[in-house]
Amino acid sequence: MESAPKTNQSELLADIREGFTRLEAAISTARPPLCKPYMTPELHQELVETVRDLAARGHRRVHGAFEILGTEILSVDSGEPGPPSARVRLHAMSSLVELDQQHRVVQGSRELTAWSQDLAVKRLETGRWIITKLESMSIQGPVTGPSGPPLQTRNATELEQRERESQEHGAGFVIATLNFMRLQYSGS
């Protein structure tokens, strides 16, 4: 990967993650204005036309349970004399379906699928990175397990100990409350 001076890679990836999340929301809800600030006017117009075409057929495209699993920078161009640009690959999972007005699947599947999408991006004068082009999309296949590392499990004896401590604390609290109430009423 080329590295352009003055390119903050974490900002680039954060901007693109946000932009792509907004893009997916705009497609799934058929509301293109949601992502307008995160893409070029030309790409936004393509999205508007896609949503309009789907609506004319009584359909909408949904990426259910959408989650970005990771991002990687494929290349960065300093942009001399223009603005810096880059190519980014997003790794995600979601269902990929086209639904009719009765929410029946017309195309695709409700099954969670792992996929990746290459994007062309550029940095605006404000410093924000926006999407300029949707490039190739690759389907890896159905998701058959967790999307991330497994959660740490606790030792059963540790859980039992915490439960016992909690019960003892609760019992102690009840005894203290009853003793306090007895003192209150015995003094009257």
C-alpha cells in the first residue's frame, strides 16, 4: 500500500465506515438523503435512481442485520495536484434481499452472508473522506458462526461463588432492615 503524507488512516477508515453505514441505511429504508453528505453528487444520484427504480417495481433492497466486520486500505494516492484519494475494502455481513410490498423475498436470502465491497474514496477540503465509487463486491458465503471472537466464559465455580455472595449479601440486608424496623417500633 502506498502511503500519502498527511493521510490519517484511522480518520479515513472511520469516515468510510460511517459513510457506508449511512449508504446501507439509505438503501434499506429507501431514503437516499440519509447518505448524501457521505458521497459525491454523482454517486448519490445513482443511488436515488436505484431506489426510484426499485420503488417503481414495488420493491426495496434490504441489508438486514448489517454489520461492518473490518476495513482495510488497499491504496492511497496523495492526489497531487487534486485531493487525496484511496481504495478501501469493507468486510461486512448482512442478509442481502430484495423485498416486495408484502415483505416477501423476491431476490436474495434472509440468511446472514459474509461479503466485501471495494470503494473508491476521496478527501474533501474539510478533511472528511467521502465515497466516490462503489467497486467490486464479493460474496464469501453464509455466516455459520459468530462474527467475532468468542466471549470469555467464566469458571462455573466462580459464578457459583458470586451467586452465593449475592445471596448472603441479600440475606444480610434483609436482617439489617428487620432489625432497624424492630428498633424503630420498639421505641414507640
